[in-house]
Amino acid sequence: MLARLQVLVQEIQEQESEDHEESLAQFLAHVRGVIEQETGYVCDQEEPTLGLPLVGSALDASKARAGTINGYFARFNQIMFAGRLDGSATQALVFTTVSGPTQVKPLDWPVEQGCVEVIGAMVAVRSQDETFGDNAGRALFGTYFLDLDVLLPWSRRLERVENNSDVQNHNLLDSKPLSATGFEERQSLDFPGSTATALTKKAFDLHGELPMLDLVRVHEQGHLFDSFNYLPLWQQVLPNLLLILRGGFSSVGIMAELEEAAALHALKQAQSPHLALAELVRSLTPGEPRGPHAQGYRNLLKRFLIRLDHRVSEFIQLEPDAVLLHQLHRLTEEQIRQVAREI
């Protein structure tokens, strides 16, 4: 059954990619029709979807009522995600649930009812689109999903820092940062060098492992915390208008604002804020950032360095006449959280 579903959804995506104008509703109607034709399962209930102005729309994968697409997939312990950014093709994937749904209540959660965590793996279909397919987590309307197919290889790749030689570790953690004159050079993002690796090594040394699952979990919870500012739409008109303005009236810009807010939450709440900082630094690439994650992470890192610069004299391990980016691994976990709380 899994292989047949994989072929089914891949064919739909290939057809869809030729026509960017097809709406999410049309795409879902196509899926419903194929399910009925191939399996006899009748999808006769309205599909739960929500959208954000100028961003796009998505199937609410947290709901699996009988007679819907996810009502069908739930019979096989699977979940289908589908979404469409304005101006692009609908994307879809299917994964198998390995844990959950589990009711959780994060620290400082603002309402009595908690949120829901689902952990999945064995993805049958994965989009190649950066904004949809290659993510270790997704948050949708009170539920967040963690994708082990992305998370575990990512964690193993980063944990290779454990195998560094003593000389390599010395070069990472004790090398002298570039000198800087004035605040612009101190706050520069232009030459990240091995900063992300040094932060990863510091995280590993402090925890004996890389708490990647926690980092992604707290990031996705950050999206759900942030959603209280914007949903329901009819009660949060002004915040949504301001979000649209900050995002420059573009879907990527608006999503970058949301990614920045979730990453800030992770800096404050993750077990390893060094690991959270490492992911911000790892997003730095030459030229303009591509995609909402890279754009949002770069903006947050800029704001973090500005706040750190204001307090550089308080942290005796920092050199005030050197590039701050190269010294982030020298900060303690609590110092990182203190700076993050001031943003």
C-alpha cells in the first residue's frame, strides 16, 4: 500500500508542477478522486484547510475525520501534508506516525489546553522545495510534527564533530577572532568561517550529545506560541496587517518573519542555545539569503549581535575589538539566553 501511495502522490505532483495556477482545493480534489478510484474509500467530507493572506494555504494535517484525505491515511497510521505558497505549485508529502499524537504543554503555554506532538518517519513522498519538503519539523494550527527522516541524518552529520582531533578542537575553540574597528565590523556577518562548527562542538561538550530533537521541538513550539498573535484571523486583523508590512507583501518575506520568531523562541528555551545559534550561523551564505529560513535566521542573528555588542563589556571572555560572530562559542548558555530575552 505504501509504495502505491508513493507513486500516486508523485504522479500528482509531477502533473501539478506544470501548472502553478492550480489551487490547493483543485489539488486536493484530484487526490480525493484518485483515492476513491484506487481504493474505493469515499472522501465525501469537506477538507479542513486554513490560509494566511499573501502567504498561501495548507491542509490541516492535525485533523483526520472520516471521509477526508487524512481520514483515509489515518487507517494506515499515516498523515498527508499538502500546501501551496502564493505563486508556486502545491507541494505534498506523506509520512508514517511512529509516536503520538501526544498532548504536551510547553513552559509558559498561554492556554489551558496544550498542543499536540506527532513524530513521524518513513516518508513516502517528499517535496524538493526548501520551504516545504526538507524540514525536520512542521507546525500547523495547534499541532507540530517532527520528521525523523530528516532529523536523524542531520544529527549524525553534525555529531562528526565528536571525532575531531585535539588539534582541530584547539583550532576551533581557541583560535583568535578577526580584529574589528567600530560597531559595523564587530557585528559583521561576512566571514562566518568555522563559527557554526565551534558552536556545535561547544554544545556537544556541554551535553555529551547534540540535543537536536529538543531543538526542533522547541522551534516548532515557537511557531505555535507565535500563532496566538495572528490566529484566528478575524480577531487579529491589525497584527496580521503589520506582519504583511514587515514581510514586504511577499509570501517568502512573511514566512521569514515567522521563522525568525520561532528561532528566537528556540534561543531562549532550547536545552542547548549554542546549538540554536549554530543553526543561525549555518544559514549564512554569500549574497542575499534564499528562502524564508535563511532570511529569517540571518535577520535574527543580526539582531542578536547588536544586542550582544551593547553588552560586550559585561562578558569578560569576549574581546571588544574583535568580530563578535567568531566569539559566540565563548558565551555561556545563560548569557546567550539573556541576550535573546532582550531582543
